[in-house]
Amino acid sequence: MIEVSQEQAQRFILDVQGLRTEKPPESILEVAKRIHNIQIDTISVVTRSHDLTTFCRLPSYKEGEVWDLERRGKLFEFWSHAMCLVPMESFPFYAWKMEQLNRRTTGWLVEWGLKNKDTAETVYSHVKKNGPTQSASLGTRKKGSNGWWDWKAEKRALEYLFTVGRLMVASREGFQKYYDLTERVLPSGQDSEPMTDEQVADFVIQTTLGSLGLASYEDIKVYLGRMPARVLWNGSRTAIEAHLDGLHQQGVVEEVSVTNLNNRYFVLGRNHEALVNPISIQLDKEAAIILSPFDNILRERHRPRKIWGFKYKLEAYSPAAKRVYGYYTLPILDGYELVGRMDAKRHRDDGLLEIKALHFEKGCASNSALIERVTLGIRNFMLFQGCSRVKIGAVHPRTAKRSLMRHLEF
């Protein structure tokens, strides 16, 4: 068994994820292949999650560029742990998921599709005849509808056909999806055959460990979504867990003990040396990184809590009266540590970034060099979103506000 400290684990994970590394990704496709799934999110209070997650690993990235790779057939979107952009080469794994969803008889969308086959076939025929189709061009939305529960029948049909694999998203324009037949979206020569159950178990383990670097069994079970573990269940354990044991016995995977943590962690055998002797980049003058709430290192909230001792919750879904840090707080990565969180809003028409509140972790705000690195990170975050001005609200502790404002003067 490999024994490492939490600091070694942190450095290794950030290196593998491309956040603090000597070999950063050089393209959007490299980002996707490195972390596998880039979560798509509809919240746009600041730049959307898929844009920020990519920018954090590829500083040359511009908002919306991920959709160009979808149009070119390099990335496609489907349910991973959530709706994500994933490398096209992984399609056989997701074809397996589509196959499983097509077999289901439960779930609100599947049940709707089974009860409304005529509507689904009518919409499918329309797409087959007319090519890429957005829901706005089909039917009429009910007056007064205000959410996905109120989707019109044609929109439900498109989403149902997408879920069971008959349609794919060919492109997005202004965040609106255009659907087309799966066989017309897949690049020529792309393998579309679903993986076998054994291949799925191996893919889940190899991809998760390859993307996260270090992972517990719980991490492996959720990184690409819970479906494989639920489907590949033999009554006492999952085929994924059994396959993991087999890979461990073969030496393909090694078990890891992290100081002060009780979980069993695993790493690919080929990464043994990189874990034990992680890179050490000189970061004393490097800007902090403002992370998306859905960034791959912390979207499963148990990971930042265990690996970094950073308790994080997205409070956008909590009633305003129960929020502690704010509506949409973005974690702040300074060096190899998570040092705070920032509740921010972009005012697009005014070119203004409003920092409603910024909370530093205990002891962090007394470090003047850290404050300077955080302000550099905020400046990068602003410029990425086309903001030229910043407005700072509450800062905790208050003593850090003057230093922040001084460094953020343009």
C-alpha cells in the first residue's frame, strides 16, 4: 500500500486535473480528455460553468468556444454525472447508457415517452426530414409556463429521443440546442456500438482514476454517474467493485492510504511515482484561480471536505434567509489550497463585476502575499468575462478589504 500525506494528495490531484501543473492542456479538447466531463450548467450569474472550468485550465480560452468543438464532432453532450460535454471517443460508453435508458419503464421522461409514442415519432420524423431542429421551431409553449416541468410536448419528445439515443445535440447557438439524428451527428468512422458490461466497469475505473488521479470507491462510483454501479449489481456488490479488486490484484491499480483520512483510495499503477513525488511548482507569485462550483475537483462536496478540509455548499438552491455565504459562491484556489469563496455577479451591460461578498478561510487573510494573489485571480476572472470595473461589497475578515481594493485598482 502507498502511504502519502494530504499535501501530496492535493498536489497530485491538481496536477492530474490540469489546475497546477508543469504540463497544462494546450487546447479545449486536451482539457476534455484530461478531466473527461465538463459539466454544462444553465446558471449565468457569472460566466457559465463549462466556460469557467475550461478557462481555469486553459487561460487562452474564450467564452463559448466549447460549442465549436461540439459542431466539429470532437465533443458531444450527454448524461455523465450530470449533463456534460465529453470526448467523442468515449461514445461507446454513453451508447451503453443510452441502451440502458431505452430499456427502462420508469422515470418521468421515459414514462412520458412510452405514453406519447405518436408525438415522439412525429417529432423524430420532422428532424429526419428537416435536419437540425431546435424546440422553439416546434409547437407552442403553454401560456404561463415557467420551468422544465411545463415543457411543451415537442420539447419533451426531443429530450426523450435524446435520452434514449435516437437524437443527439448537433450544436448550440446562444445556448439553444439543435437536435439531429444520432447517425448524422456521429463523425464518420466513430464506433457507435455500446460497450459490454465488463468494458463499462473497466472504463469507469480507468477513466475516473485517469481524470481525478486519486479516488475512493465512492468517487469511482459517481464521477461518470451512478448508473453503472446501479445496473451492474449482483445482489451483494457491484461489478465495478469486483473489477477494481481484480485490477488491484494485477497491479494495474494500487491502494493508497492518505494521512488522517479513513477512506481507501486508489491510483493507477503507472502514476505511483507522480503521487509519491508530486511536482512542486513555485507559486508564490502565481494568481489564485476562481473555480466554478461545479469544477471537477469539488463538485462532489465530500472531496474538498476530506482532501482539503474545505466545507462547501452551493447556496443557490437554499432559501435566501438560510444562506451563509451567498447565492453563487465560487471557491478560490491559491497555490494548492482552497482559501476562500466569493459571491459574485457579472453585470454584462455595464462591464461590471460585483463581488457581493468574499469570505477567506480562517488565518488566510493575514497573509498579504496571498491577498495579492487572490486579487490577481479576481482580475483574471474579470477580464475573461469582459469586465473592466469591479465593485466590492462585504469582505470577511473586514481587515482584508482595503488591501483588496488597492490591488484591484486599474
